[in-house]
Amino acid sequence: MVFVEDGTAARVRTRVRVPLRNGGVAYEAATMVSFEGLSDGREHLAVLFGDPLRQREPLVRLHSECLTGDVFGSARCDCGPQLAESIALMCQHGGIVLYLRHEGRGIGLFNKLDAYRLQDLGFDTFEANRMLSFPDDPRDYHPAAQMLLALRVPAIRLLSNNPDKACQLRGYGIDVRGEEATGVFVTSANRSYLSAKVHAGHSLRLD
């Protein structure tokens, strides 16, 4: 367990097997794990594929919730394809998806839609955040580190194009022993969005 600032412990609440279907393809049952005592009080979820807790360095994806992309297939971002790719990889090799309730990079669904309106006027995703009085990316990955430690997973390989995730996890005590890039899912609808992420330091090659 890991102890947060107010002295309470982050711990596993429930583990349950759930058969999943993604993109019309049925996958083997995964184990969904909920937690108590996370530092931000949100209902983040770990989804375990195969038997990653027996692996020395399981593959881990920190995936921020994206209702528009994950559920409705929005082409304005690359969230849905990244999640589908992560699940497919982990069904083959085992791994953990930490599904984090960080809608809109932490600003919430309604604010994200407000930001979309600003993007339609020509501002990029980070400029839109600032115009709404939010930081470029306010996400804190302390709860993700707590979840991994509650699962007794102190060392991982991270599936991500965002170097801030590895940096924060290491700062919170997780041994990130390797970083693997996700695919680059560029379309005419999301190219400007991905270009903004490149300028913000994400490891993406759009050519």
C-alpha cells in the first residue's frame, strides 16, 4: 500500500472478471479492479489482461478517459485507437490499462466541448485550455502510482507517447524500466490536434 497526504491508505476495493468487446471483437475476460483511498477521490479503474501481476515488468498504459473518442469514436483525437491498440497488445502479451477519470486532460467533459468550440475558431488544444483558465495539462498521475503500488506492481514498461507520464510516475516511486510508443493514428480530422501535442513534447512522428 501507499499512504497519501491525509494518512489514508490506497487499497484494492473490488476485483471482478468482465468479458470485454472492443471494436466488434470479443476478447478474453479481463479483471477490473477498483480502489479506495486514492489521493484525488476519483473512481479510477485498473483493467488487467492475462496475468500481469506475475510479470516482473508488466506493460502498463495510463489512459485518460475520453467519452467522445473511447465511446463515440470521435476522430478529433487519437484516444479511441490508442485504447483499442493497448487492449489488443495486452490480450496477446498481458498488461494493465489504468483507466483514469481525466476527461479532457483533466478539465472535464463540458469544458472539453467548450475547448472544441475554441479550436474550431483556430486555437490549438492547449491555447483553448488557457483561454478557459486551465493549465495546458493539469493531470496528476499520483493516483496511477498509488494504484500500481496497491496492486504490488513497483516496476513497469510504459506504453505512451507522453514523457510526462513516465516522469511523474518515477517521481511517485514507480520504476519505469522501459517506454514503448503507441501507434500514430493521424487523420485529416486530428492532424492539427496531434501537431499541438508534438509541440508540447509528445513523441509523435506525423510524417
